[in-house]
Amino acid sequence: MKNSNLLKMITLSMLVATGVVISPILRVEGLCPMAHFINIVASVLLGPYYSLLNAFLIAVLRMSLMGIPPLAITGAVFGAFFSGVFYRLSKGSIWAAVLGEITGTGIIGSIVSYPVMALLMGRNGLTWMFYTPSFILATFMGGSIAYIFLNALKANGMLYKIQYQLGVQKYEKSKSLFKHNK
């Protein structure tokens, strides 16, 4: 696709803007399920590297504009990347994308958050698993929403059409679907 790079940048920009706007929904300290929803959608639509960039940009904007602590970064970037990697390794399983977000954010991101918040931010009384329950809960919530949303797109063929337009790797019925739609 000739304009796929431009479309990827536009899609990335729209996901970043949407992520910043909807992140306050259901948000409490250390629990931001809508960020995980956006991470998984970005992973499936754009892949792991764009999803990582998406999560980082959203986190920086949230920290700058909303005064969110560095949990915005540690609680987003690992899950975004692993979501995209798991999606690709599974050859297009939305469940795998959700599992990647849970693994990356719920486990790795929560553990990395401890030294960041304890040492850099001076928070006392934290343990290395302090953020794990809330991060896992948030990833389950956001992952459930993303799973429902992406499966709805998949059921009506829009997921493959979007992936085709973006020029990203498609899975399952993508090739046969577009033979009939051209």
C-alpha cells in the first residue's frame, strides 16, 4: 500500500489522542484500564514497535498534562510491547495480545514500578509486588474491553480491512476476505 506509512502515523496519532482523553475514565492511582485497552488495540492494528511508541507518547503526555507519576510509563510500555509480540507470535490471536498486556504490565511493569516509585519518587513502605494486584486488575479490565472490541471488528471483517490498509501483517481469513472485496 502506497500510503501505509502515512496511515500508520495518522492511526498512531489518533490512538495517542484517544488514549490521553479516555485515560481518566475508571482511573485511580496505579489502575488505568483504558490505557491497556488502547495498548492492545495499537498492538493488533500496528504491531509491537508502534504500540510501544504509542504507550510511551501517551504516558509522557499524561505525566506532563495531568501530573500522573512515572507509573504511566512503567505501567504501559512493557505491556504494549509484549501485547504486540504475543499477537505476532500467535499468528493473530487476540487472546494472546491480551495475555501479552497482562504479562508485560501486570507482572513486569508492576515489578519495575517498585524501584521507580521507591527510589526515584521517594515513596516509602512499598514492596516489589506492591503494584502487581492493581496492575493485573487494570489489565484484565482493559483487556476484556479490547477483546470484545477487536472481536467485533474481526467478526464483521473490519479488523482485516484496517490491517490491510495499514500495510501490517494480517492473519487468518485476511487474504480470502480481500479477494472478494476488491
